[in-house]
Amino acid sequence: MEHSDILPDWQRRFPGCEPIGYRLRKAFPQRWVRFHSLPGSKRYAENEAETATVLERHNRVLGELVRPGQEVVLLITGHSETPDPADLQSDVRALDPAAVPWRTFVLADDDDDFASPTHWHAYASRREWRPGTFDPVVRLAADDKVANALIVAPDCRWLLHPYDGGMDVIAASTAARDRLKARYPEWLSARPDGL
């Protein structure tokens, strides 16, 4: 069962691209920016002070994209060998008990780590955003305990993908991306490719 009323603009805003963080980054480079979670591009927090920095940076960027009280959609994924929706990891399900199956898609490309076609199951839930709303999700992503969580505007204008080391943002436009980059230049990668 799929809920087409959740994110009905996905195909229009992200044509030909499934909700997979690294694929979105590659498909929409003109709207993409990566911010690192810790100074010096450090990948993992080693103490609570560093974890607080990770959360603060995610909340600051989200605050640029959405106002407190506005609705956003959280997408989380699981995968299986069958088209039947897979059970989510218990720690992920505990974070998002209201998540419902949104769509299922198959991956079997050479650039994916799966030897055979794998069914990915995206689950969605709507939430009102306030600073801290997604801290538990960001913590799991930052610790590499959940992959491919996406925080998405209901009209799919933008999305944020937290990962272990930072966040990828697909902004509403190149100009919006450039404004974000200008606001937080010290959080950008020093690499020419922006990774």
C-alpha cells in the first residue's frame, strides 16, 4: 500500500529520482550543498559537546528552510528482497511509530552495494517542525545507525539528508543553495567537489 497523498509533488520536483540521498545529490548538483557537522570535517562526535554541535548545525540549517510550527515530512527507508514492506529497525520504528508506507522501488544498479535487485521501502510521517524535532533522527544518522533518512518540505521544494559526517541539502533553487552556502561557509567542505 502506498500513500500518494503524502509528497504528491515528488516526481515533479525530483523527476526520475527515487528518495535516496546520494542519488539526489548526483541528480541535482545545481541545487545541492553539503555541510559538515563538526569543525575540520571531523566525521563522528566523541563527546556530548561535539554531539551538541552536530545537532545545533542541523537545527540551524533546518531553521533556514522551515519556520517553527510548519509541517515537514520525514522519510525513512528499509529494504528487503521482496516487494512487501520490510519492518523498520526497532530503534527507527521507536523514533517514528506513525510512519506509513509511502512507496516501494527496486535498486539493482552497478553503483549500489546490492548484488541482486533489492526492494527499498520508504515510510513517511508528517510532523510540525521546531528546533530539536529531528534530534533523535540526526543522532542515529550521525552515529551511522540509520541511513537514508530525509526531511522533506511537503511540496518537495527542498530536502535535507542527515548522514554520518554532515548533511546534504537539495535547496529549492540554485539561488537558495547559494544563500545557504553564504550563511555557513565555515561548514562547507574544502574539497573542490564539495564532499
